[in-house]
Amino acid sequence: MTGMARGVVIIGAGECGGRAALALRELGYAGPVTLVGDEPHPPYERPPLSKAAMAGDAPAIKAIASDEVLAEKSIRHVHSVQAVAIDRVAHRVRLSDGSVLPYDKLLLATGSTPRKLPMPGLGRRCVYLRTFADALAIRVHLKAGNRIAVIGGGFIGLELAAAARKLGAAVTVIEAQPRILMRGVPAEIAEIIHEAHVAEGVDMVCGDGIASIADDGEEVRVRLAGGREISADLAVIGIGAVPVSGLAAEAGLAIENGIAVDAELRSSDPDIFAAGDCCSFPLAVYGGRRVRLEAWRNAQEQGALAARNMLGAGEAHTAVPWFWSDQYDLSLQIAGLSDEGRTVVRRDLGAGAFILFHLTEDGRLVAASGIGPGNAVARDIRLAEMLIGKQAKPAPEALRSPEIKLKALLAA
């Protein structure tokens, strides 16, 4: 499999790009593979930055592959640079250091970047969490006696709030929406997570927007629309993420909520693929609905799929979306897209664990949202994921009854 003399260039050395590079070698591709990243580190997993790594003695990188492993597999890792232009006619990528990389196939795995808070007054104590360097800078402030304001009640903010409380910091979470986790998480589950944070001493403020922020370099003062003022030693802003698609747009590729790709992850240029957080793609299990997923497993799966398809496999993306979050002793797992459902059926698993099954009007299972201590919901969520992939229409009473095993429904 050496027919591509110029080889494969991968822009983005994160989870998706790293997995793609490794997959190319595992598939027997022997041509040049170049992995380009703007950080000095080898490819690493980002989820631990707001979870276990943040709550430990010091943030630590969970590498996907060390530079030694990449070298052993003849994967050239060009780090601490950015791709600044794509010449689609000449099949070349220009980097910020002035060098040029030729390619036969190009994979854009540029990920996403934190959405910026659009207001004046932000200074050096108003920060975002995306990279390992960000995690190091935040971790210094997570200690007893310090006050942390988390702006945004999404997963990143809540996971970081849990880590900060574990380390003894005082935490206030500010969410302008009526509740936390408005996107993709049922209210019933969001309420349990909200209560868990309150029980751990987090000051949860929902339904109140920010009127102003003043960061004088010593502390941050956040004034809410309702008049309350919150002072903090650090404000961490987590109000969502946007796809990094500027390079693709400047090259003339189709953009639709990220880089638009087909079911095989091919962009509007047949020699350029995109995968992971930066792209939107059609999901057959939801009638070809175009989605963009910011999820660890999706980055893994699409990195490997892009590698296969750059080598001519012609495989469509068929995986059911899956996401998880750990906060305190609770684990939340979601399979599928809950906004596709119209009917919700609850299955209690004991010890406070339960799953909500989301069904369409014609009875098709399209999502399952579960929460509980430890791994209480993991097995049933996995089985539900398989049922969703089969476009099954299980009887609601069977889903509701814990006596009826989901494995039996899958076999049926």
C-alpha cells in the first residue's frame, strides 16, 4: 500500500489525528505519514484535563503515543507549528515556520476551540480550558482558600467545578440558562447533577446572565444581570466550543457547522478528509441528519475510519454517538441523540441509577440517557446503543422493566 508517493499529511495532532496516523500503519500503509500539531507534546487525550488529571497532584498528559513510538512507526511528528494555507491544486500545505508539505491525501483533524465570551473586562484571570498548558495554569489556583468562578454549566465547567471542590477551592457556577446541561441532557438527569454539586458545596447560579466582568489582575468581579456580584481569584469560561475550520474555509472547502464531509469523511475536495470535532457529517441512523460531535470516542472512531477511507476502503460512518461525564461519584452516559425522541421511558436500576429511553412517535429507540454511581449504567447503555444502531422498536413496557434484560431485546 505504497501507491501514494507524497504520502498522507494530518493537520491536528490530537486524539483524532494521532489515532489516524497510528491506524495508517496498522493497516499496512508504508508511505510517508506526517502529523502536524501546534503543541509541543505528542498526541494526548483531552478529557482527563477536566477530570482526573485536574484533581490529582498535578495535571498529567495521557499520551496516545509517545514520540518514541511515533518514530518507531516512521510517523513524522512536526510539533509547535500551525498549518496556515492549503494549495489544493499543487497538493501542498504551508506551515507557520515557512516549510511546505506535499500530500496525496490530507486529513484535517483540527478539532474545536473554546467559544469566547463576547464582553469587555476579561484579563489574565479569565481563562479557558483546552490544552495541557491551560490545565497547568488553572491547576495552580485550585486549592483551599481560593475562589473559582465557573462561567457556563456545561460538561467542561461542571467537571472542573467538581475537581476544584475536591481540592478545597470555593466554587460558584454561573449558568445563564434556566438549568445546567441544557444541550442534550434531560432535565431529570441534569437536576441530579445539580443537586450533587450543591451537596458538595458548589454555589449554583442558574437563570441569571452576566452584566459585566472586571478583571484587575488580582481578582475577577462578575456582576450578574440580577445585581449580585461574585468575586473570584480565577474565572474559568466554559460556554461551548466552535469548530476550527478557518484553514478549510480559506482553501475553499464546503463549510456547514464545521468542515462539511460525506459519510466517508471526505470533504468537497476528494483528496481532503476531515474528522473529529472540526467536521459535520451525515448520520444514516438518523435519516442522514448532519451532525457535529464533540466527543472523545467519536474522535477515536473517525480517526480510524478516515485512515481506512484515505486508503480506499469506502466505508460509511455508522457509529451511534456516545458520550460520558464523571462528576463526584456519579457517571453520566448518553447513547444516541435525545432530541430525536418524543416519548421517554424510565428504567430504574437500583441504588439511585436509572436510564431514560427516548423513542420516536413510531416507537423507534433513538437515544438512552443514564446516570448512577460508578459503572451502574454502563452495560445497559452499551446494549441500548446497539439497539439504536439496529433501529429497533422495543416495547416501552419491556424497556421500563428491569426484569427484562436488554440483551434479550437485542437478540429478539
